[in-house]
Amino acid sequence: MRFPFLSTALGLCCALVTASCDRGAAQDQARIASLEAQVAALAAAQSRASEAPAAPGQGAVPELGQQMLELQIRHARLWQAGAARNWLLTQFQLAELRESIAGVIKSNGDHAALQPERLADVMPTMMNPALSAMQSAVDAGDGARFDAAFDGVSAACTACHAASDHGFLVIQRPRTPVLDNLRAEPAPRSP
């Protein structure tokens, strides 16, 4: 061989190419591992997102305070209707109050406020007797019984708050209408 250094140079080039390929393969493996980790993280995030409540308006579990505010409005509207002795509207408002309570039980029955007891167990136990007395008064169209039953519903709400360590939330008869755009008085009868 006339050019021995050529053989050495060729061997060195081959060694560099091989090392470069090995380094490139190692880098490729590192990139692949990084991408696999990112895919796994995205899959885990997607799984958590599918288990979490949806955004508001998309089947989200309502916040308990929001539901309690709805109950407070229903409670006040019930009072307005009953105080006006509009028994049809009172029936409607009582049904709405019951529906709102059922919503709390369904969506927040395991809320932390009453642990280890369940809100889904405590709330009906406290509220149902008062709501039954209210239903009886409304069915009879008896104003005095309505007034007493309404105070019973208010006391049941307050007792439930006390049981959940929220005794500072005391429910009473409304002093003014929450919203005054719904007429509580019965509509005049047509002759």
C-alpha cells in the first residue's frame, strides 16, 4: 500500500461516522423517550379531565354555595306567595324548593361540609318533616298553618346549617322581596 496514512485516515473516518451514528442513535432514543413521556403526561391529563366536572353550562357539578343561594331565593319566593295567600303560586314555589333540595342532594350529597355524615342523608332527615307540614298547610289553603309551617322550614334550614358547622347561617322570614318582578298576589278573576 503506497499510502498507509490513507488506510489510517479511512479507519478514523469510519470510526467517527460510527461514533456519530451511535451518538445520533442515542440522541434519537433520548428524543423518543422524551416524546413518549410527553404523550403519557397528556394521556394522564386527558384522563383526569374526563373524570373532573365539566365547565359551567356543560354538565358541571354546581358549587354548593350556588345551590344554597338558589334555595334561599326559592324560600323567599315561597314566603311571598304564601303571605299573599296565592295557593296556586305557593304550590309551584314549594315544588321548586323541593326540586332545588333534590338537586343539592343529587349533586353535592357527599360534600365535605358534613363529613363523616353525608349531606344526602342529613338534609332529607331535617327538611322532609318541615316540607310535609308545609305541603299540608298549602293543600288546605290555611294561612295560619302556612305561616307556622314556613317558620318550621326556616328552622329546619337553620338546624341543617348548625349540623354542618355553619350555625351562623340563620334562616328567617324575608323582610323584603328578593326579587319583586314576580307578582305574588293572585291574578284578578275574570267576570
